[in-house]
Amino acid sequence: MGQFIIARSLKSWKRIRNAGVPLRVIQEISGHRSLASLQRYLEVSPEQKKAAIAALGY
């Protein structure tokens, strides 16, 4: 396998993001040069926001 994995669709990256894979890891395996270029393809769900706030103890 090469250095980068090529996703077949945007859904692939959303699926691994929703599985809890950190954005920095997705950036590395997708070959994006920056998080900014990757993040424009991914969205944050209300559930993910709630879970992040809950993890902070608020």
C-alpha cells in the first residue's frame, strides 16, 4: 500500500470521522496538506458537539 489511502467518496472520510478518528489522522492518510483543506469537506454534528462539551464536564 502506498503512503496515502485514496477514499472512494466523501462519505468514506465522514464515516471514519464519525467513528472517532482524529482529524489529524484523517489528514495524514488522505494526503491533505492542511487541516483547513480537509475540514471544508467534513461537518460537525450536534451530537459530536454535545459529546465534546460533556467530556469537558460542563
